[in-house]
Amino acid sequence: MKKLLFCTLLCLGLGACGGRKTAATEEQERQETDSMMIEETITELPPLEEGEVFLKDHDPFGEVAELQGTHIVEPDTFIFKPSSPNMVIKDSLMIMQSQNAPFYLFHYPEFTYIKTVGITGNGPDEFISPYVISSLNPAYLCYLFDGRKGTLYGLDTKLETHFIQKIHTSKTIWDYIEHIYASSENSFIYPKGRRIYRIILEGDSVRTEEISNITLEHAKKVPTTGCLGINPSRNRMVYAYKYAKIVKFMDMDGKSVRTLNFQQSGFDEGTLHITDGLDSNVTYYMQVVPTRDYVYLTYSGRTPYVVATEVNKGNRYMYVEKYDWNGNPIKKYKLNDFSVYTAIDKKTNKLVLVTYYNDDPLIVYQLD
């Protein structure tokens, strides 16, 4: 009887301990479930407040946060110098475009080389002007695009490429797509000239429609060169101008527009139209880097000549501006490296830079 009582008490005790463990586990799972529910339900933003906001001589960001990066030393078995790179981080992979690759694949976050995808050339299934695009189609890790030939491919989970469709036909050597972004499983958005366009794939056919004219009303002669970023889940896109300190926040149809004008006047329209004039002019925004809740803009604020001189002297820096998707400035960072080409890990807010002045070009910054 004593032995039976002991066993009973032991079982009850173990059951109680097990119950406490289960309660803790359930609480953790509940928190994780709540977090997932929040992530899924927060999909709409307040309406975009339209109009132009003048911010010259204002300090909307407050104190600038200075950050130090972590230099990634590549294995000695693979030393590379990417040319005009662009990157997509997807799960445990980083896919990098390069004019001399045309695509490199790396493990992420280890940054160890996996393989090179594609062949550079003008033949069938070769790439003249490679560009990697984040995919909203679960069948593909990313898209591989040729901006001059207009051909679109998908990279599947086995790291194999599949031709999808020719989505653009160039009429002249200047008529090509430099940057393009997936806005759904069957549509893409890209800037070209003074307009932003949407491509919609309808079976074997392609429909192209104009979304927005990005000519600056108060500086119509200023080139509209700049960078675009989109967030389909938030119904937002952002266009940041390269030669004017101006940023436009829009809905995905370009109907609602909010313009942040940090410059207002003083546009050097003459310099922008002489030989080598663009390199003599100040470069403002270089890239739009979107995440779910925020958008980051990389910013130079100097001429390319000044940047090159300072980099050669070891004075390497750039800025990153953070906004919410309704165009409200949040924070400004100063990085101790310079790069036109960046990518962001949306899960960890780590910004990956590709520098041109290092044999090992990859540097990582933790933003928040």
C-alpha cells in the first residue's frame, strides 16, 4: 500500500511539473500566435496625406545615429569584384546580380559562395543586362531579368532557372528597363524616362500601362533620374530623385501623392545638361530599400568626384534615412562606408553593402 501511495504521489508530482511546463509552452505559443496575427492583420495604413511638404532648413530626423559595420571576409577560394551589383535576400540565400557573373548565389548569413547562375552574352538564355527581382510567386525564390532583352526567368528552390516570358521589347538601344519590381504574382512596376509603368502578364500576352508622371513641376528641365521602391502589401511606392533632394510617396496606382521637398529651389538645370554634367552635380538619393513597416533611402549629398576623393583618403561614409510608408521621417543613420548597392534582411533589419574599394566587398550594418 505504501509503495502504491508513493507511486501515485510521484505521478501526481510529475503531472503537476508537466502541467507547469505545458502552461509555459502554451503561453509562449500564444505570444507567437498573437505576433503572427498582428503581422497578418496590420495590412492597411491611414490614407496618404496628399500635397507637398517643404522641409528645407528643417531637421525632421533629429540626432543622426552613427553606425559601424562588420566587414565580411570571404573564403580565400572565392575572391570577386562585382560590377553594378544588386541583391535579393531570400530565406537562407543571397542572390547577387553582376555584369560579370551574371548572378552569384551565396549562403546567408554566412555569405559563403554556392555557385554562379547564367551566362553573360547575347545568345539565347544569356544575359546582357542582368537584374535580380524579389518574387511574390511562391514557385520562385526570385526572378532573373535581362533589362535590355526584356526576358524574365524564375529561380526555383532547386536553384534552377526557368524561362517565363519576354515582357519588354526594346525599340532602340536606349529603350530598356534598368530597375523593375514585382507588384504581384503576375505584374511588375518599373520607372523609365519621366514615367512609372506597370506590366501585367495575362497568359501569353503582356499589357503595359502608365501609372505616374514623375516630372518635377517646379524644375521641369531637371532629369527625373532616381530610384523606386514598392510595398504592395501596404499599397505604397516611393520615388527618390537622384539630382534633386525630393521624395515622392504614392499609392500603387499613383493617384495619391505626397511630396517631401528638402530643396525647394536652387536646381542646377544648366550643369545637368552639359558634357559630364551629371558627375559634376550633387547626387542625393541612390537607392530605395523597402521593408514591411518602413522604407530606407540611401543618401550621398555629394558629387561623385567628392565621394571618390574622400574614399581614396579613407573618409568613407554615407547616410540612410528611415521613413514610414506615409512619408513621415523617422530616423537618420551615418554609416562609415560608402556604397550605391545595398540589400536588407527584412527579418533582422541588417543592411548589406557592396563596396568597390575592398577586395572583400561585403559589409553588414545592424540598423535597429
